[in-house]
Amino acid sequence: MPADGGAPLQRGGVGYARAMELEERIDRLESTDEIRQLVAKYALSLDMRDLDAHVNLFAPDIRVSRERTGRAHLKRWLDDTLRLQFTGTSHHTGNHIIEFRDADHAIGVVYSKNEHETGDKWVIMQMIYWDEYERIEGRWLFRRRLPCYWYATDLNAPPVGAEKMRWPDRERYDGAYHELWPSWKAFWANPPGPDEPEVAAPAPLGEFLDTMRSGAPEPKIRVR
């Protein structure tokens, strides 16, 4: 029944279509906000070491390794990582782009600037997360988080040069901060010529991330 007390909306009619469109738009707005809250909850629960709250942000059958799935295995993996490598952490999330595949599936990119107390060192890190989100039983959860690192280094040692991942007492290595995006290599491989540059058409609405990715494979990430 319409709010004004008029005749009920007829399925297939213009009013019904408009009402359904409005309902879908409201759902999309609410979903966007819930996904952004999901990212904020990830940072807080991780930094405060509430591992139950943390793993419950992931799909119940989350893949932890080739052989193991589920929140219990994720909790064990996190406990080992956080207890053995860090004394304390703080994750500061920033830019967040969300694009929907359908009503219950979305992808996203999140910038994160992190600080870590590890022994007598203070390690700062810059990275992005490449996310897959899924709505399961009415709640938005992480289906997957792929951490792509630019650098990690002691606060007093700027990470100039290659192999910017520089944890104390560990071998240096390269992160995967740029590997999701073909534009990084293309930019350096193609300096401008004398002619006016061409400009590609804008990405279709809701396909900004896929357009930037251009079908590039996902990198293998070293997370420890």
C-alpha cells in the first residue's frame, strides 16, 4: 500500500518499477556504508587483538591456505603472526573505492598506512588492499583480502631504492604495491613524444577498477 493511502502498486506498472528501483538504490547505499564499516572494523579488531571479532568479518568458509579453510584456521594463523612478529600495530585506512558486481558481490581498493612496534624498532608501512566482498545471510563480509605492499621500514630509515619491504632482522624483498595495475609499467616504458597524447574514453560507470586493471593477473603476495 502506498504511503499516501492510494491504490496498491500494480506489479509491472511504472509506479511499481520506480518503487523497486528506489529500493535497489537504497540497498546499494546501505551496502556501501556497511562495506566501509567492515573495513574500519577490520582495522580496530586487528589492532586491539580481538581475534574472534576479526575473523567473524570474513566469510565462514574463508580460504586460509591451499589445504585449510574456515575462521578457526584463520584465527590460528593470525595469532601466530601477531604474537610472534609484532608488539603492537595501528592501521590507518584512507581512500576506498567500492564497485558492485551484483547485489551481493563487490570489489574494492583500500589505502592503508600502518605502524608496527616490533622489538626495539618502529616499522611504518604503506600499502593497498585489493578486496572481494560478499553478502552472506544479510551481512557484508570479506571474501578475500589481498595486501599489496609498497614499503615497510624502520621509522628512521627511509625506504629509498629497491626491495622496500625491510623488516628488522629479515631479508629485504619487493612488495606488490604496483603489480595490480598495468599503468605503472606502461607509464615508465612510454615517455611522451612530440605529438599531443591520446586520451582513452572514461571507464563505464561501476567499472573503474576493472578498467584500470585491464585483465592483469593478481600477484603472489608475501604476507610474512
